[in-house]
Amino acid sequence: MFTTFGRTSPSRDGSSARARTVPLALFAGQSPRPDRPRVTGFRHVGGVRRTVLALAALILGMGGMGIGIGAGPASAGVIGGCAQQLHSFTLDFRTGDDDLRDNSEVDVYVMTTLGANNTEQDIPLQAVYGPFPNNSENYRTVTFQNANWTVPVCSVYGVKLHMISHNGLFQTDDNWNMNSFALYGYSTSGGYAYYVSSGWGNPIKRFTASDSWWTKVG
């Protein structure tokens, strides 16, 4: 089970109103950015997952084609009650007319209330890498950064994405248009337990070197 004890550091905007607690595991000889596979996950996707992903793809696809939806609404919520422990995730990225390069990284964090006095604690998932071509949809199945971590589902209240541009020779910083993002969370038993969606935009977020973070609370 994920350890909720940790060190507290100031929030990114410099305020101390909501401290961010960093997991102790990140300081106990473990690199904050260890080498990680580009796609890590299960050998198969169960029927429930296939159904959920198919319905979400249909809705987002209709929005992308402008069929009666336009800028789709965001949504989020717990499915199945608070006793569940989140363990793994399917991430759904839809890219607009500016791609994510193959040497660019997207770090996803689950926002929780597991910090001291129920303050924010952002827990990292395994990193995701491009390429995400123009006007494409890309799925990744990941666990937490440490595959042994789990988190109480009702402690989760949102996600954060951070794009990191690893520039090659003669490359400038990457820019990426994200038209939508969805996270599907699964419990230790494999059941569908949590969902959060950005809704649809064109783009809903343009990532640049100077504006590389995106947050969805819900």
C-alpha cells in the first residue's frame, strides 16, 4: 500500500496555503525519474475496460467531428464506492494539429488529499512518451511510478499533466496541442473505479515550454 508519510514542499506558485507532500519513496534512494518503459501495463484489457473505452472514444470522436457535441463537457467521479484502492490506469490522449514529438515526455500526477492535514499530495504515474502524431488518439496503460503503490479512490480529486521537451540536436522546444484527455482508474481487483475527462477543445490545452502544466480537478 502507498505510504502517506512524506516531506512537505511549497506549492509551485510559492504559496503555502496548500502544501504539496512528496512521497518518502522518492527520497529513499529512488530516482524521481527512473528509467521507465514507454508502455507498461496488463497483458489484456477486460470486457468492462473495452466497453468503457469504446463509449468514451465514440463520444469524444463525435465531438471531434462536430456531431452535436462541439466543446464536450468535462466529467469526473468515483465508481463503486470508497473501499477501493486505485492501482492502475488507462490514459487516453487526443492530439490536435500540433503533435507531441517522440522525445517529449508527459508526466501524469493523481491529485489526492493524502498530505498532512488532508492537504494536496500529487502522486506520479509512470511517464508517457511520444510520438503522438497530428490529429491522433493514443492510449497508454500505466501504474503508479512505483508499481506497488495503491491509493484510496475517494482521496483522489483530479489530475495534473506536465509536458517535458527533451530536445535533440538542432531542435527547439516542443509544442503540443491536446484536444482531450481522459483517465480511467482501476482497483487492485481490476474493477473500474475512477474516471476523469477534460471534455473536448481545439485545443483544450496548448503545451509549450513556458506553459507546460495542465490541471483538471474533479
